[in-house]
Amino acid sequence: MEDKYVTYIGVNLCPDGPSPTEVTKILEPLGWRPVYGAFDYAYQWGDNWGTKGQNWEEYFSYVERVVHHALKGYNLNYYLRTFREGTEGEHYRTYTTY
């Protein structure tokens, strides 16, 4: 059985940027779900991970095409962390709302 992966986004908001509700409205249609804990949103790759574990260009291409373009120009900063599903707790305490 192939490993499943989940990518988390942490968002640093600015007073002149969008509200948390506005950021959620941007990311949810792209498959990102709000979570509680060390990160703000999570994307479960499921079977869509494909070769990203071996091909980081494919992973970063997705990040650029989807995440970066969606958040560009909103006066906020974000960071990403990807884990094999179920190992997040080894690094961070994260509670999902799935």
C-alpha cells in the first residue's frame, strides 16, 4: 500500500490583508480544509500524490500553480509542511476538522 500524504499551510495575516474568513473562502474551493493546531489549513493528497515523493518539481509546480497564485496579492505570508499522513503528531500537534 502506498503512503498517503497531507500538506499543511500556516498563514501569517497582516492588518491590511484578508480576514481569516476570506482566506478560507479562497482555499476551500481548492480542496484545503481549516484545521486547528500548529497549522491553519490542510490538503489531503489521497491518491493524487503520484510521484511527488520522488519528484519535487511536480510538488512545487502544484504549489505554484494552485496555492501561490490563489494567495498572491493578498498581503499575507504562508508556509507549507508536508507529512506522511499519520506522522504529523511526531512533529507538531495538529487537530483536523475533516
